[in-house]
Amino acid sequence: MAAVLADVDTAPIGEPLRATLRLLRTVTRGVVTVDDMRTVLAAGVTRAQIEDALDVAFCFNVITRLADAFEFQLQDKVELAGSARHLLKRGYT
């Protein structure tokens, strides 16, 4: 994970994942072109895998932008631990 975050181009991951991560970076920062999609498909990523990756990226992008707009603050370690205990005990419902 650290290697991917440091440099996706040199990280020890397979080409399909690398191509998908590059696409997601482009989606998040700019405009996706037909050539971008062809590159991902040529790397062996299926249409369904691309759609799944885009769905997840969309959700995280919306959440991040809303959190920024509403100036959400991250919990400290103590608060995170309490939240984790609650979720482990009761789940998400």
C-alpha cells in the first residue's frame, strides 16, 4: 500500500490494477478520454471491473467533497477506538 501511495508507476502491483489506479487518478483530477479507457481495457481490465472501480471512486469523491464543504473534522485516536468498539459490538445498523 505504501509503495502504491508513493508511486503507482513503480509499485509492485499488476498492470491491470496499475491501469485502474491511473484511471481513477484521472477521473478525480481531470477529464477522461477515449484513449484513457482504451489503455485500461488493453491492460486486461474488464468493463465490469472499470464500472466497479468508478462506482467506488464516485462514492469516495462525493464523501470527501462534502466533508470538505462542511468542514468535517477527523476523530482523534481515542475517539476512533471508541467508534471501532461500537461498530464491532453493534455493527452498522
